[in-house]
Amino acid sequence: MNSIPGFARHQAPALRRFAGPADLHLHSNHSDGTDTPADVIRRAYEHGVRTVALTDHDRTSGWGEAGDSAVALGMTFLPGIELSAKHGPCTLHILGYLFDPENRALRDEAARIRLDRKRRAERIVRNISKDYDLGWADVVAQSNPGATVGRPHIADALVARGIVQTRSEAFESILAETHQYYEALYAPETETAVRLITEAGGVAIIAHPAASGADGLMPTADIERLIAAGLGGFELGHRDNAADAVQRLRRIVAAHDLIVTGSSDYHGRGKPNRPGENTTTDEMVSRLIARASGAIPRYPRASTPPTDATAVMQ
Ligand code: AMP
Ligand code: FE
Ligand code: FE
Ligand code: ZN
């Protein structure tokens, strides 16, 4: 992960301000989004978002560019990541906010995941190439140099080759987890991922926790173990969440006074999700900032005061 001096926690504390609406989950072409980090922030601005986080999969390299873009537009920028994890046989995504980007353990784990992502993508392509005219060079052609490689890049290569029409069609067929071509991804256990983010001074939030419905929710005892490990809350506002499972999670949130976020999970042209389609309340953004000790947000300059600003002392 890159080291971004502007996010160091030792900056002088000051009266900080941010404005809603806040969208805290967006991807750039440093992972599997299609826009540059600066363009992601601009798109969010155009959709009315005023506080934004970049959460590329398993990397932080887009923070500098995204933060500069946000500040130039008078927005507040929260540095973030979407860390791959697993819970038993299930893949889980943990959003991490405002952690120290220099934290050795978290940096090393993210690097390990990225390395395995590349090897795993190569294995999937090898499997597919037995039946289709697709090679690794096709995937490289679809990804930004150094990007966190994922199935979306393989999907784009399949589209470019005319094997499928869209990313979604690829995910529903050749790239499905149930398909013979699929290969699992190395990822830390969920509890480890939560600890890594928390011990780096960040706030860990489970992304789209109800995406696989009530049947897919982990047992309450497991959730309580994660809370004991430092889990900060859940992304309950996400288009993939099932309503029945969200209801169950709301009860857990209330019982433990957790943070609730809502976000778009924007991927540019890669997904239909639009910036600002779900948002996080000012109160919850304030709680996130107050809970974190690893980094501080980048705020708009005093010369570009945001409207509807909420004062946050830290
Ligand atoms: P991977 O991490 O390589 O297993 O790929 C999963 C990623 O693909 C997730 O981060 C999703 O954002 C993305 N994804 C999943 N389904 C789709 C879809 N139907 N269309 C586009 N992207 C998707
Ligand atoms: Fe993604
Ligand atoms: Fe995700
Ligand atoms: Zn995401």
C-alpha cells in the first residue's frame, strides 16, 4: 500500500467540517472500477455527494489522487479499503476506514491478498482457456497496470472477445462461484480482518452484510465475536441487501450501539450502481471519524466552505 503523508494522524487536531450526503463505498480502476480515482470523486460530486470514501479492493493506492480531487471540489474525503475476508466457505468484504496506511500488519496482509488474486485470476483464465479462446494477455489488456485483479477484469476480457455480452452475463455464467472454472481466493478469516483494521486505528464495517439474504447471515454468536474483536458496524444501506436480513441486523445494531452506513458500491461502467444511491447519515459519519485513530479525513479548504456543514471536533 502506498504511504500518503497527508493522512498521518499526528496532524494538528482542529475543528473539522464535513457536509452530507455521504457515500462511503466507491471503487476506482485501482481495483475493479472503470474510472480513475479523480473521476470517481467527480462522478460522486455530480450526483450530489459531498463526503466520499474510496474503498478499492485490498489497496490504498488511489487515496492521494482521490483526496486531491475531493478537496479541489470542496468535498470531504475519508480514506478507505474493502478488504477481502472469508467466513467458513463464504467470501466476505470488510470495509476499513481511517486506518493508518503505514500499519505493517495490514499492509502485508493486503499485499498477500493482492498477490494471490493475481495467481487465482491466472488459474481461472487457464481453466476457461481449455474451452474458450481466452488468454492472460486479454485480462491484462482490461486492467489498469498494477490494479487489484478480480473476476470483473476477466469478465471484461470475455466481453472483449465476444464470448459474453456483459460483465453481469459473465458473472452469471462462466465466472459464477458454482462453475467448474471458479477458483477460491486467499483471504484472512473475518475476525482477523476486523482485528487488522481495528489495530491499525481504523473502523471495520461489514460491506453488504445481507447480500445473500437471511439464510446467508452468519450466526448471531459469530457476529458477537466480531464485535468483541472490534467490529464497528454494518453497511445496511446497499442495493444488494435483502430486507429480511437487514431487519435482523438492525436489532443487533441497536443492542450493541453499532455504526450503520449506506453507500453505492459504485464501480463506474462495471455495475449499474450510481453514486449517492444509498448514503450515510451525518451522525454516523461523525461517529466513524470519532472512533478512528489511524488517520483523519481530508477536509475542504476553509475558502470552499461546504453548505449544510456539520461541525466535528476531534
Ligand atoms: P472477485 O473479487 O474477483 O471474486 O470478484 C468479485 C467482485 O466482482 C466484487 O467486488 C463485485 O463488485 C464484482 N461483481 C460481482 N458481480 C458483478 C456483476 N454482476 N457485475 C459486475 N461486477 C460484479
Ligand atoms: Fe468490486
Ligand atoms: Fe464488496
Ligand atoms: Zn465494493
